[in-house]
Amino acid sequence: MSEADVPVVRRGRSRAESVAEAVQSDIVERGAVTGDRLGLRTDLIDRYGVSPSVMNEALGLLRDRGLVTVRPGPSGGVFVAEQPAQVRLGAIDLWFSAAVPNPRELFEARTFFDDAFGAVAVDRAGPNDIRAMESALHDMRTHTDDPAAYMRATVAFHAAIAYATDLAVVVGLYETVLALLRGGIVRAAFVEPRDEMVAHALQIHEGMTAAIRDRDHDAMTKLLALHAADLERVQDESP
């Protein structure tokens, strides 16, 4: 295998964590199902261009997440234990490791908090809060070709609204939900038609910022309803 063929892994993590993430993405992209064979451990070492010790650590991470099993013997190798759970949210499809229990329910909790925070932020948001929302919106527009970065920017936007409420105890619960979700994402991809879905989502989030800035309760109520309707629609269409 040439250097150009080695799967790209992210910086800022240990080599084993990056390899584990690359294997997870491969499982999702191939549509692998429980029981599918990924190859021998030596095959994976060659495929990802790492040492045996790094691959052993990566496989340990994947076993802990319930995604692979390793079987010894001539007919053994690395096998898919469980396909990552999928959730469709707005303009993004997300896949989660088995380490995240009930990701759909976690997203429902996040949506519940987002709606409640939006209604309160209309009265409580200050200039710094508005600037944080506008910064997150800028990042959303900047990353319309990178689903993972777009998703992070969307989360930052709603987190800015949450912080604007000054409801410290409730925001703490919200941050716990976000941490569980962030820690378990295996892969993100835009929903098609991407341009239409993303443009519509941006329009709603821009409207929310304007409604909060203008203290417009009626506009915010309508936008929150549109936001919820979009999420329900795409979740109903999810595989």
C-alpha cells in the first residue's frame, strides 16, 4: 500500500484513537453488518500503516465501544459486532458508537432543551450572547462542505442560546447531554439535497438570532415550531 492509500486520520488524538475512528468510518461507509469480517489483524495493520501495538490499542477501543470482536484461529480475524446507530437531525445524518445509549432519545432531550432555552433567551440575551450566536452562524456558513464541522457549529449556536438564559442548573444538564452526544459520534454526513437542506437550516437559525436580538416573541415561537417540524420530518424519513 502506498502512502497515498493509507486512510486519513485526524490530528489532535492518539494514533490509536485516530485509527479506531477510521475503522468506525469504514464500517459505516461500507454498510457493514453484524458478523462481517474486516480482515486479519495483520491486514488492518497494513491497511492503516501502523504498528502492531497501535492496532492492538485501537482494536481495544473498538471492542470497548461494542463495534468489533476479534476471533483467533485460521478462520478468525476482526469482525463487526454491531452497526453504529444512526440518527438523522436536520441537515445531518449522524452515526454513533454502541457506547452511546439511545442516541435518538438524547437528541430528543437536546431538542426539548433547545426549544425551552429559545423561548427564555428572547428576554434575557445580551450583546455578548448575540455575538456568540452570530459567530456560530458564521461557522455554520463556513463549513457547508464539512458535515462534522457544520454540526459542531450548530451545537455551538444552540449552546449560545442556552447560556443566554442564565439558567445555570438546567444548562448544566444540557451540557451533560451534549457531552454524551459529542463523545459518541462516529461519522457525520449531509442529508440530500444538501444545498436545499442546509440553506433552509441556515435561514431558520438566522431568523432565531434576529428574533432574539429584536425581543420578538411571536417570531421566535414560529421559528421554533419550524425547527421542530423540520427535525420531525427528517427523522421520520431516516433509515
